[in-house]
Amino acid sequence: MRADRLLSLLLLLQNRGRMTASELAAELEVSVRTVYRDVEALGAAGVPVCADRGPEGGYRLMDGYRTRLTGLTDAEAGSLFLAGMPGPARDLGLGAVLASAQLKVQAALPAELAGQARRVQERFHLDAPAWFREADPVPWLEAVAAAVWEQRVLRVHYRRWRGEVRRELWPMGLVLKGGIWYLVALAEEAVRTYRVSRVLAVEETGEVFERPAGFDLATHWEESSRRMEAALRQGVARLRISPRAQRLLPMQFGAAGAEALRDAGVPDEEGWVEVELAVEAEAVAVGDLLRLGAEAEVLGPPDLRRAVMTTVAALADRYQGLDPGVDQGVDQGLENFREVHRPGGTDRPGERQVPS
């Protein structure tokens, strides 16, 4: 490990020029005292490291000195596929390996190309997780990744929605989707997908497996994603939505929201339009649609409309009595809602009545 660190320190000085002990310590994830010792070791090995004192000081290599010790190890070469994703690389236990590989690649590049690579790194950054979502804890990710790499059979204790199960898996690959890690594995003669954060325990069987001929992880993921999307969107909701909801629809419903807007009806005097939105099963659709709040009204199907009405009424009843100062407004709003949505109260579900 120290030999790798000394090489990384040498390549840092070669690629970046003068660096302080604190900067080197941060890059190598060691203490400043360790940097001092490593610099002394490099000097004893004949590497001309110069120490400049003063506010602009630091360590640098003697002018004209360059090392050619830039050969990549197997692990470093493999880690380069994660070069744009330092966070996921750390999750997989490859953070230090990736940093070392990048340094070696930079050291092997001509000066002009090395400068271009640094400019790209300074100006572009990939942040995989979605906004407002904490990363899943994945304590078994490294073990699962090792099994994927070495084609080892695993026994896993896994938490499903319907309860916990134990499965024997042939781990075929890992996928990072929206900041969430998924394991694609062969189980019970079918390729299935498992969320790594729901793995409760991992046990190695000592067995290895042969990957099925012709299996391609990227192709499988794309096809299974399409199938899952089609299975989830089980119905179509007819909505009347405000101008604000029209802006929210693509953000909250993705491609389904954008498609609904493309086929929207003609706006009325207030800018509201009618749309048809692909939705999941009723229990899920109710929660999704209520995220639009008062900016949307469900016109159909009737069962979905009734389910939304029931949920809204239950919420209103629950919040009554919490604050006497707002009870009157809640009562009036609930009465207006029930009047507009009562069976037979309007000629069509979306028509509003002005309360007397």
C-alpha cells in the first residue's frame, strides 16, 4: 500500500506541479505527517523532490524530471469506466484505485492533452443521485460487487415489500439508476432485479458460475425497464389542470406528464386544460395525483375520482379541530368540495358551482 501511495504522490507532483503538504494529504487521504515521511522516502530513493518555503511554497519535482512509471494495474484499468463517477467508485471500494489510475493516465499524456483533460475535469461533473433524496445505505455493495466480478454464487437475505426471503443468486451485474444501486442476478432460472439497499445479509457459497452466453447487461436493463414501465402504467386518468400544474406535470410524472401535455385540450378562460395521463394502479395514482394539490381535478375514471374524493374528505376531517382559528375555513372548503363533487350535483364532473 505504501508503494502505491509513493507512486501516487510522485505522479501528483508531476501532473500538478507545486503542492503543499496539506494538499497532498487531502488527495492521498493521509495525515500531513505521513506526507512528510513519504517525501523523505522519495528523496532517499533518488527522486528529486524540492521543498520551497514561504507562503507560496510547497513540494515540487526538479525542473525537467519526469517518471515513466505509469503502467496501469488490472484494477486501475477496470476502474476507469467509473472515471466520471467518483461517488459510485467510492461506494464500490474503488475510490483510491480510480484516483491512482487517473493520475497514471494524466502522467502518460502529452502536456497539451493532459492540460485539456484537467480543463474537462474542472468544468464538468456528474452527480448521479436525484435531488432531495438521501443515498441508500448499501453496506453489502462491496461484497456484491466482488461476487459480480469473480462470478461467485451468493446466498442473500433480502427484504421484499411482502416480507423477507432467502435466495441463492448468480450475480450478473450492477446498475446505478438515479443514485440507487440495483443487482441484476439469475435466480430460479430467471434474471431478476434486486435493490442492493434491501440486502440484509450476504453469504458466499464457495461456488462459481458461468455467465450465460450472449447476456448483455445494458441490453437487458433497457428491455426490463421498458417492460416495468409498461406494467406500472395500468390506467389513464382524465384531469383538468391549472397553468401551474401544467408546469409541474413533466417534473412530477416524467415522460408520461410530458406526453399528456402534448395532447392537451384547448385552454379555458382561466388557462386550465384537460389532459389524459398514464397512471399506476389506483392506490398509487391517488397519492401521485394529490401531489398536484388544488391545481388539478380528477374527471375520470369514476372509480379513481371517487378514491381521490374519499382521501381528500378524510384528510379534511382529520385536520378539523387542530386550530380553532382555521376551523371555519376548513369547514367551508370541505362543504364547497362536497357540493361540487356530490353525485348528481353537476352536469359533468369538472363543472364548478358557485356556493350561495
